[in-house]
Amino acid sequence: MPEQIDIQIGRRLRARRRLLDLTQQQLGQACGVGFQLVQKYECGICRISASRLWDLSQALDVGVGYFYEGMAPPKAPADEATGARV
């Protein structure tokens, strides 16, 4: 099951690719992967590594932060002993 963050990053990836009028194959070639992997990234099925996210951001002419825009910041984990936020 894809995580919400993977789905969100995939949506941003698809939106930017379409904005630039690139096919999945063209984007894949620019990053050295096949179109099927780009398709899986866009659906959130496969997680994107940091180095691959960098490659994608370069190919799409955006900063890495673009993929995280609009996301809520993560909540701090609770301390198990006290239940207080760390």
C-alpha cells in the first residue's frame, strides 16, 4: 500500500511533467529509467530515492522542495514514557 507522501510526490511529479508537455518515456530517458518506473513513481507504487528525486527535479527544472510543497509538516513523535511530544 503506498504511503500518502509517496502519492503526493507522485502527483506533483505528474503535474510538472504534464506542464512541460513531456511523456513518461521522455522523462524516464532524461533520468536513465524506463517509462514504467516513471509511471510507478507517479502512482506512488514505487518510492523515489533521494538521488532519483534529485535527477527528476533537474529534468523538470524545479528544486527538490517543489515535490513537498503544500504538505503538512510531520508531527513530532511522542515520548513513550511521558506521552509528551519530543
